[in-house]
Amino acid sequence: MIQQKINNKVYVNNSTEFIQDIELMVANCEQYNGKRSILGRLANRLLLYFKDC
């Protein structure tokens, strides 16, 4: 989904939607894998990186 939106330039004028999609991806990862799993922790670090930029 995110890759398709990047390819279709959906995020060009809408960075808020990009951040929302990243947040949803992280939430899904944490729910499926657990917040304390390696994937959950990596997803959370990715989210922190995006919010820091």
C-alpha cells in the first residue's frame, strides 16, 4: 500500500497521510508481533525516526 502510494505520487502534497500510513504500519506490526518483539521494537524505532525528522 505505501509503495503503491509512493509510486503514484500520493504523498507529494500530503505528508500527513504518509505519516499516518507509517503509524498504521507500526501499530499493525506491534499488534501482530508484540511490542517487545524485535520487529515491534524496530518498527517503533522507525516511527521515532520519522517523527524526529
